[in-house]
Amino acid sequence: MKLFSKPGRLWVLAIILWCPLATFSQEKNKLFTANIPAGTLAGSIQYLSRLTGTVFTYNPEELAHVKVAARNVTQQSVRQILHVILEGSGFTYIHNSNGYIIHATKGTVAAEKSAAAIPVLFRGKVIDEKGRALEFASVLLKETGAQQTTDYNGIFVFRIPDGSVSSHISISYVGKQTIETVLTPDIYLRQPTFQLKELSLTLEGIHVNAIQKGTNSSSSIVFDREMIEQSQAFSLADIMNMLPGREVKVPDMLNVQSLTLRTAALNNAAMINSMGTAIIVDDIARSNDANMQAKSLSMFGNSTSTLRVSGKNSFDVPFQGQDLRDIPLNNVERIEVISGIPSAKYGNVTSGAVIIDRQAGATPFQARVGIIGYTTQYSLSKGIKLGEKLGAMNFSINHLRSNADPRSLLQSYNRTTLDLMWTERFSSKLKNTISLTYGYRNDNIKMDPEDTREQRLYSKSNSLILTDRISYNVGKKWLQDIRLSMGFTKARQESYSQFAMNGDPKPIGDKDTTGVYEGYYIPGTYMAVDHVLGRPSTANASLNLNGNIRWLGMDHQWSGGASMDYTANNGEGVIVDPNTPRFVNQRYQNQRPYSYEYLPATVNTGIYLQDHVELFPFGHKLTLDPGLRYDMQNGWGILQPRINTAYAISEKLTTTLSYGVSSKSPPMSYRYPAPSYFDLPVLDVYNEDPAKRIYLVYTEKVAHDNSYLKPMKAMQLEGGLKYTDRLFSGSLFAFYKMNRDGFNVSSSMRKFMLPAYDYVIEDGKLRYWPTGKSQLKVGLFDNVAANDISTDDMGLDLLLSTAKVPAIATSFSLSSFLYYSRYGSSLLKYSFKDASQLVTNGIWYGVFAPLNYQSWAMNSRLNTSTHIPKLGFIVNLTANFAIYKRQRNIGNSGQPLGYVDINSIYHDISELAADSPIRQALGLYDLSASDNSDPYYMSISMQVIKEIKKKIKFSVNAYNIFNILNKKYSDISKTVRELTQPVVLSGEISFKF
């Protein structure tokens, strides 16, 4: 695909699209009062332009190095104020009909003479409400991207590149309200103290909705601690349902919850989207690539190989993204969701990323209890300051239990998570953070005493995650800090299902080599068992460097590094007892034991370089964040250019444009499928007398080498507008995203020429012999992994919000999305309706058009939030609008194109008459069920939160408070599907000590 092979076009695209046309205004005979701040000459000219609306043309690089003092001018014209600003600077101006042109005075060397940016050291201190120093507070200098944590005395030190211009810092601490403030040049000479207040509903400025201020992408959505605490979330899935435009749903802990971003696609395309969404916790990716909890992919494909019972979905996710139910939100300070173009720092991601940050530090003891329906969650957390030399330790425990019906307790989900984090500062420059997480979960469906099939299913896992993050503050301009992150995960995953079989005796073959041999018969009544035991392990490491350099007359805030991830699974694998198979001779195939113990590990590596540059074309700020990443995945090298840009049209309005390429390596579930075993009977004679029966079977073992699988790739182009003022803010983003080479399975048609045998029963015994003839077997196939799924997504994301209206203490927000997706397979399908007619009509297999679909989805969410700080009280009202949702087939999707005869010759469908028996053997696809849509529906939910003395907090949620019930009847399946649930109440209480 050319878009991936010519990254040089990226830079051309950026240059073409970011040369905005200037508009000019004529000078008017107006007088102005100007309070010009100290700083650079460029900053003063920008101030004057904003104040008067006058257009100035100049070289921002020259003026950025000229320092000017603060000046106050009263009731003067634009020309007079400009003269005051330029006095003594070495610059003068020319006035024409279009405005003013500023240039260096002849005979001077103003640009060269003006001193280069003079760096200064800025020291600050962070304290709590009682005046105590806060150790391990996180401080971010936004202009350089440098990040530090405060020492034992709450002190932090930054090297400011230019002491004559203002800077922006953000200060955060676990359990405290984040501060974002501007540092002016006069503050640099002092050591200011910043006080962080404990999070409480009594504070002004509490965030009640997701905000768009991420640092890793132009369109990132951020949930801070304030928002997370109010959400009453039972898992990460509940927070993801609060993304703009999404429907706020009743937490569902009894079904898998995976995440898709910016797509309306369904089926395999949705699974691929979720697989390409990375979950990153404390700079370490939580990988699902070693998950192999499935039966034979070759025999069952990717849609039916996971274990399940009748009427229920599977609880295993080897072919999609992680199950978000397994991730609680204890001790989480910040969640950033990237659905646009991520920084080049992040690899192995095609759909987006969820970046979760946790912090260590002293915090009160906090206990929470949450209840919804038959689900209960308990959590405890505490942060302890161990002393100047021992740092701080944080621990948390979370336990959740959910039942489908407490009267029977047949289906349940249990989750227990223990977290321990220790942060220690070995010197003023070196900090180390070690984290240990233990996780247990169990999806369990018990046997119903009234079920004659005696079905049972469980899927459980135990995992241990160890991470270590080391940061060293170098303190040099060209290299500010070095960060090394390492993680190791070891888990045990077990999936089990059973089903009582009651039928006739069945012939079975169990050899794992190719050839003819005598099989045997198993009783028709037994307990069939499917059992998969995996032991996945992953290890990853990343090295990141950050610094500042001046090159080509520009200041560059650069970062670079390398990453490596190792994935393995050494479990017992697919455990098969040939005497108790769940499926026997399905398409003449049977399972064999398949151990994961000796499967080769997969190793992916990557390097990246990221830059940050600020320019001032036409007097307005242009921010460029270009990056380049190179990943080696499954033996394939992928070059991935990325860029995020933002141009400030005014102080309030910013336009953005972003472009990026990314890739995702194939997981082990596709990389190492079990072999196919075809068990073809050549003589099958059953008799109650064992001496008079024979099952002669030919087995062919087909091993699959999927080393050819390519990483799936994505390209995304995004443009947006952001508007912010004191009363209102909003954003609108449009995107086009193209995903190629998504993982799927393709049918591999097979035919076998088998030897014929005959038999005779003599003297009470059966004797058989080859006849010398042969018989043809067709209508057989297995599944082969392929780079097949393609998806094109496009759409709009809208987010609008108001400041709090003082008279009613209420703020409003509206979020919407409109998505269109075109997706499906690129490979022909091979199938047939009636295998018994194939040989009769000389057919090997039918050829059908690939299955392709298009989908639309439009949702909106309106939210009002009433916050009364004096009472510590919040009321949230949320209206969800499901406006449009539809999926339908495209063109001749799934229609028969022709067939291949037993001599491997292809015949087009046009050669066949309408009443041809071959047409009947192939069968026509019924597309009546391929155009599906949901009706418009809405629901309204309400949340009330009350805090008492900053120690006790109550929260109550009422989902679908007006009991608006919406249902859809399907003419195809003759079933009714509920689109909204009846009123559901949930509650949470938390205590701080």
C-alpha cells in the first residue's frame, strides 16, 4: 500500500496544509491603552496585534531573541505604541496598506546581536493544606516536556530554556487537586510555594466530564482523579462508556467488555479494532498477545474455537483486545484515551491506546463499597510515607463479586486484585518505582441440576505483574532525563467446559501421524470435556531519552528511545481425551492434544524519534510534533511516520491536523495454531460383537506454518477545531482511518483419494483387505490464518461544554459521534450447500464473493451537572440518544461466482442454467438478514453525590430513571431484543481516615 511505503509525503502534506493565508485589516484612528508585559519582542508584537487587530509581518525567529521590558502606554495610536515597543531594539517598521512590516535597522546586527535565550534555574516547593512538604508530587514543564517529582522537602528544580518568556507547569499528587499555572519571568527569580488541596466536592473547578487536554495526541480525552472518583466505576469498561457520545450503560460484569475506538464495524472487524487498542499502565503495556485460550483454530476457526455453553458467549479473548472487566481503578490518577494519532513513542497499536497513570505518595486510608444489582465491589487503599531515605509505599486491594441471580448462583464473576507500589529516591537525580500486582478472576457457570445436558463452564486466571521504572534527571539542555521501564507478567489461564453426550457409539481415530490404521468405537453416552490450560508470560522494556537542542534556528524538544517485548506461552495447551470428545468427526476432523510448552516465543523490537517545535508564521503559534518509528514484528520491518500539528488562529481558536501510520504484530493465537487432523473412514462396520466390527481410518496431519503473517497496519488522517474561552469550550474532529491486513482465517479446501477396502465375516471374526480401487473424498476443508480483514472508517467527534452558570450552579455538555465503516474480507470464500451432491456433479468446491459490509452509527449524550461546593453536593443528569445504527452487505457480497471441479478446473456461474443441479448443490446465500438496523431510542440517567466533612461520600446512580423501555423484534430469528433495561439503581459509599 503506497500510503505506508512513502512516508516522505507526510512532510509535503504538512507544508501544504499549514501555510495559512493571512488576512489584513486597515489601521483605524483609534487610541488604545496597552500594558505590555516583559518578555520577547515577538511576544510584545503578538500582544499588540491581539489588542488592536492590526496585522504585523516579521520574522518570529529574529524577534524571539530580543528581550523587551514591561511598558504601560495610555491612550495612544497603534503607530505610537509600536514606536515605544521597538525603541532600542534594533528594529524599525514600514507601514503600508496591509499593515506593518518589521525589520532590522540598517547598519545594525539586531538579530545576531540580540542575546541567545538565557536559561535560568527555577525552584519551587509543593505543600499540602497543612503546610507539610509533599514528596513525589509530579511536576510537568509543558514547554519542554520535562517531568520531575519533588524531593523529601517538596522541592523541584527545572532548567527554563529562556528566562525571558513565560512557561506553563502542571503539578499533581495522588488524592490532590491538580494545579495548572503560568510562570512569568518575574516568578523565576523567586521560589514560589504551590499548595495542593485534597480532592473534595467542596472545591471549585471539580471536573465532572472528560476533558480534551491530552499530551500524546491532538484529540486525546483525559479522565482525571476527580472524574474517576465520581464515576462509581466497577472496572475500566465503565469509564470507557463515558467517552464522548457513548451510551452510559449499566455495568455488566457477566459478559466480556472489550474496547473499540472510532469505528461502526461489527463482527471480525470489531475484534480486530479492539485487538489494536493498547492498554498501557505506568508506561508498561498490558499485552494480550500470549492468550491462547481456544481449541484448534484450524478446525473451528476464530469464531467458534473458544469454549462456551449453549446460549452464552465465551469468556475468553484470544482473538480480540483485553477484557476491561479485569482492570479495576484503585489508585489510578489519570487515564488518557488516544483515538487519534499517538506519539511515536507508542508501538504495537493500530486503533488507539488507553494510558493509565498511577502515583505513589502519602494518602489517607480509603475504603469503598459499591453495589449494583447483584454485583458488589469492595476496595481498600492507603499511601504511607516511609521517611526521607525509604520513600513512599502505596497498597490497594479490590474484590468484586457478581451474580446473574443470587437465588440460584449458577453464573458468577469474581475478581480480586492486590497492588503494591514502592517509590524511592536514591539521590536528587535518581528515582525508582517498583510495582507488584496480583490478579485473579473467575467466570463460572455451574451445572444446573435441571439441565439434562449437565453443562458447566469456567474460565479463570491468576496473574502476577512486576514492573520497575527508573528515571535519572541528567539536567543538561540537550539531555534532560533518561527513563527505563521494565515489566514482567506471568499468568495461569484455565478454560473448561463439559457437556453430557447421549447417542449411538461413535468411531474415532486418535493417531497423530499420517496413514491407514484401525481406529475404535467409543460409547455414545459419556461426559464430553473441552479443556485448555495456558501459562502466558510477557516481558517488555523501554528506554526513553528527552532533551532540547537548537537546530536550523529553531528550538527542538526531542525524545527518542527503543522498546522490546517478549511473548511466550508454555502451558499444557489443549488437553484432549480421545474417549470424551465434544465433537466427533466434524467435517471428518477430530482434535488431538496440543501442548504449548515448546512453542517459540515471539520478540518485537522498535525504535523511535519524536520532536516538538513551535513556530510563529503570520504572528500565530504553530506547533509541530513530528515523529518516526520503526518496528520489527514477526520478521517484518514497518516504518511509521507520524505528526500532530496545531495552529492557533487566535487565543481562543486552534485548528489541528494529524497523520500517522502504525502497526500491530500477530498474536500467538494466530501465529501458532494446532495442526489439522483429517480422519477419513475407509471401512466402517459396526457390530455389538467386537470381533465382528472394524473402523479402518486414514489420518492425514496438516501442520500450519504461519511465519508468513504480516503485522496489521493502520493509517489515519485527522483534522480538528478547538475553541476555548471563559464561558464555553468545544472541539470538532474529522477523521479517516484505514486498516489493512487484519487477522482472520481462510478456508483451505482439500480432497483425498483413499484406498478402498472390503470385508467378510468368517468363523465369527471380521476379515478385511484392500480392493485395489480408490474412492474420492471432497467437501473437506480446514482453516488457515491469513492477513485478510480490511476496514475503512471515517467520522466526526463533537464535544461541547459550558462553564458553570453561577445562578443555577450548573454546567452543560453535549458530545456526539457519527461514524461510517466499510469493512470485510478480501479473500474469496469456498463453500457448498450439500456435500453429498458434490462428487455426483463433479464439483470439488464452490467459489463465493468475499463478505463485505458497511455500517453507520450515530450517538449523542447530553449532560447537566449541578455542583454546590458549600454543600459538597453534585447532581448529574445524562440523556443518551441512540440516533442511528445500521449494517448491510455491499454489492455481491457472499454470492456464488462459480465452482472448481474435481479436476481443479474453474467454471464461472454464468455457464450454469438457472435450474442447474450444480446451482442447487452450491446454494445461494440468503441476504435478507444482511440489512439490519436499530430504531432510534433514548434513556435518561441520574446521579447524586454527597460528601460529608471531606471524609464520607455517598453516590447513587439511577439508570434509565424514567423506565423508557425500547425493544426490537427480529423477523429473521423471531426474537425480541431489549435495547434498554428497566430502572437499575446502584450505590457507593466511601470513607477516608
